[in-house]
Amino acid sequence: MEIVELLPTLHMLRFPVGAAYLWADTDGDADRLTLIDTGVAGAGEDIAAAVRCLGRDPADLRQVVLTHFHHDHTGSAAEIRAWGGVEVLAHRLEAPVVRGEAAGAPPVFSDWERALFDSLPPLPPAPPVAVDRAVEDGDPLGFGGGAEAVWVPGHTDGSIAVYLPGPRVLFTGDTAANVEGRTMPGVFNSDPARALGSFRRLAALDVDVACFGHGDPIAGGAAAALRAAAEALPD
């Protein structure tokens, strides 16, 4: 796992597959950490080691925000919640899947997506985890000076992005990606047309730093990259 500083308050935890992001609040609650997504099952020890490497304690982690139910995002949520004092948040539509009470809608593959998907190694299943708070579009998330949930259905029914208007930081989940310098909509969507609409919604936000589930983050001027990608989409 690689630790990448994007801001003094924000670090990317890059895994062999995907990424998680660690946000540290420093305005009156210096010991509070928030984790956005958790990597695959078994990544909890690496995440705890990363927290310590940054001079913090895993006990400082207060909440985990899950952008959607896929195994490379929720895999270690149960392990991390078991640390104690950690609240898990997910969208209302995603919560039953994360809890293991329902199956999520499968992706609708284009031909090239099917070939790409079949070439990838299988991921370990994500253990079910309790969702302590089910959120809706626009709900405050309690960190980052006003972080809010942005409902972006299409990749999954209950996908969310996380937007911090003050520092102009966006966590896109898998609604967007930034691979080899190219910003684009994410792949493996359960509703591809709806996913494009959600991508356009993210591209309309005032964003300086964009953090993706897959690919490199954009540490400055992210709005321009997102809007250029949105403008290139078919009507």
C-alpha cells in the first residue's frame, strides 16, 4: 500500500486494486479521522499501519463513508468497525446490500468492458457490515467543515460521492475515474445511461481536488478536467 499526501488533511491510501482516502479534521476536533471506502477484505491492518505512519492512532477514526457496495470499497469495513467507536455510513439504497440483506444489481457490460472484467483477478468477498447511518442526497456527513453526500446512481443504485464545498474536495467513488491522465466516467455500471447523468452532475461542482476510486487523484484544477470529460460525452 502507498500513502499519498494530497493536502495536509487528506491522504490517499493506494492499494493494488483501488484506493481509500483518509481525512483529518483539525478545526476543534484534531483527533477525528474519517475514512472514505476501505479497500478489499483484509486491508484493515494496512490501513491501521498507515494511520500510525501519519502520526495518528486508529482509535482516532470516528467514521467510514462507503461510496457503494462493491467488494473493493467495502471489503475491510467490518474489520475497521470492529476497532470500536467507528460509525459506518452508506446511502439508504446501498445499506441492505452492505449489510448482506440483499443482492446488488449486477453491471451491464459493453463488449470491451466484459473483456476487461474477465481479465481482472477475482476479489475476495466483502464481509457484511452494519450500516450505522443510512444517508440521502444532500445529507451532511459530519466532517470536513460541511461534507455532504451526493447521490450519483448508475454505477450502483445507491452510489454516492462525497463533496466538501469549503476545501473544494470531491470523492467520486466509481462514478468517475482518472486513468493514465484521462478523466472519464467509471466502468462496470448497473445502469450505464444513468451513470453518465451522474458523471455530469459531478462535473458541475466547484472542485479543486478530485479523489477517484480508481486511478490517480487530481490535486488541483479538477473541475476543468471533469467538465472537459463531461463535454466530450455523447448527447
